[in-house]
Amino acid sequence: MKANKQTNKSDSSIELLTSILLKYPVINTVNINLEERELEISFLIEDSITDINWKKEQDYLMRNFNLFNKFQKNNINDINLQINRESYSELSKINLVRNLNELSQQEIDFMIKLIKEVFGEMLLENQLHNQNFSFDLADSIDGMLAQIEQLEYREKYLGFREEDRILVFNKNK
């Protein structure tokens, strides 16, 4: 019986990653680490961001994120968000790492809007998955986050797009 519970919980993790990638075509990859209780979302920017510009953009993102949580009446001292970047020749990867147990659908929506505002046209978006879905992903994402919050499971998953498919892998196997 315990194995079935773990299978259902891992299915929730896989469904969460798939739903996030379906809902937000600007997201490049999603990592979930159930052991560390973290969700990492990455974006690709078609530009090499300088250190000076990155510091300004990072500060702006953090200020707005903290303000959002203050309005949500969350204790911003308890909020764990890391924002970093990796630079390549003409491409940058922005990573947001957030504590999974404190995350909500509304917060993900806000982070996506903020990233779009800051990086605009430079933000790479997957056009194949940029479509409307007939079911409400917002309700399902919040439900999956609530299910995952209870997990004591130690798996790590990676979700990404490859052409017209969304793939999710268990990184522990």
C-alpha cells in the first residue's frame, strides 16, 4: 500500500512539471527536488546580460517579489527565493529557485509576468506550446502543489520541451 502512495505522489510531481510547462511556454525547464523541497524554473534570454545590468535586474526582481509576498501577507523573512543567471555567448539562462512548500499558483503567475516585463522580447518562448487549454491549469497546479507539500518522497525530476513534446525525467534513476 505504501508503494502505491509513493507512486501517486511521484505522479503528482510529474503532473506538476508537465502542467507548468504547458501553461507557461516561456519556461525552458522545470526541476523539482523533493528532498530539498525546491522548485527551479529556468528561462532563456536571447542576449548576453552584463554583470552590471544583471545586478539591476536581479534587484528589481527581488524587490517586486518581496512586495508581492508582503501584499499576500507572507512573512518575507521566511521566503526563500534565489535568482541567478548563467551567461553564454549570445544567450543567458535565468534560474528561479523557490521553496516548494511556500509556492502558489498565484505566485508563479506573478513571477512569469515579472520576467516578461523585465526581459520582454528577449525572452525565448516555445511557440508550439503557446495555446489555450480547455481545462483549468491554475486549479490543477494549486492542487498538485498541495499534494506535493505533504510528500516525504526524495525524488528529483526534470521537465523540459523537445520540439513538440514535453518530457519529464526522474533524475535519481
